[in-house]
Amino acid sequence: MVKTHLLAACGLYCGACYHYRAGLPEGAHLLSDAARGGRLLDGYTCRGCWSDQLYVHLGCRACDLRACATRRGYAHCGECAELPCERLRAFQTDGRKHHLPIVAALRAAQRVGAEAWLAAEAARWTCPACGAGFTWYETRCAVCGASLGSYGEDVPLVRGTGRFSR
């Protein structure tokens, strides 16, 4: 079992997470955005799902999927014969766009290995123009202004439908 801190138990790539990136030196723009939005800045020091420094949100700190993977001795849910279980499907369809591809991501991580999957994800979430990392919802690079292939605006989806709520 290879656990890497940026391959979350659920199949998310923590390296593109707003909370992870905001805690990096190059994430100052994200902290400023959070402060402008009235959010408390405590907790923006996450280092990934399997690290000892998690985001303060209970969804991360008390994650049922990570707890289940730990109990079963898995590095991620893709190692489980029950993939996709009901709990994972509920998470996948909870209305967040970046949750939608988790089952496919887990299958890919299992097929190619954690290291290769992480390398591909790191490349996917890096600005092609300047090499700066970006989050799931940043549409323009904070460093060079280039257009990014993100999920676009963070607009919630109607739970379980794949449609936007607007």
C-alpha cells in the first residue's frame, strides 16, 4: 500500500484543492479572496488527505471515506472491491463539480499506480503557459493571466443530476 498525501482516499487530487493551494506561498491570492469573502483564514494549512495537517472543515478532518480506507488498509478507495460504494457515490453526486470524476480517477490510480496518477494530475493542474499550479475553479492563472482548463466557476450542481443550480 502506497499512501501519498495528495491522492485523497476518495480520488480527489489534493494538489488542486483551494485549501491546499491557499496554504502555499504562491497561494496568497487565494487567501486574499477568502478574506474578501468574509471567511476565516484559520485552517488554510492543509497538506493533503494523508498528511498530519488537514483543512479544518469537518468533511476533511472527519472524512468517513478516509476512515474506511484506513480501517481496510487501503491507500485509496480504488483498492476496494466494493468500488464504488454507496458512500462514495453520495460524495460523487453531492453537487460539487470536482467530485464528479472521482470514480474514474480512482480506477485510473489503481490501473496506472499512484505515482503515475499523481504525475498526470500535477501536470493537469499546472498552467501550460508559465508552470504555476492552479485550483479546480481558477479560470485564469494568478501568475501570468493565461486561460486555464479548470472546472470553471464554482457553481453548485443540483445534487445527483449533473446540472447547474442556476
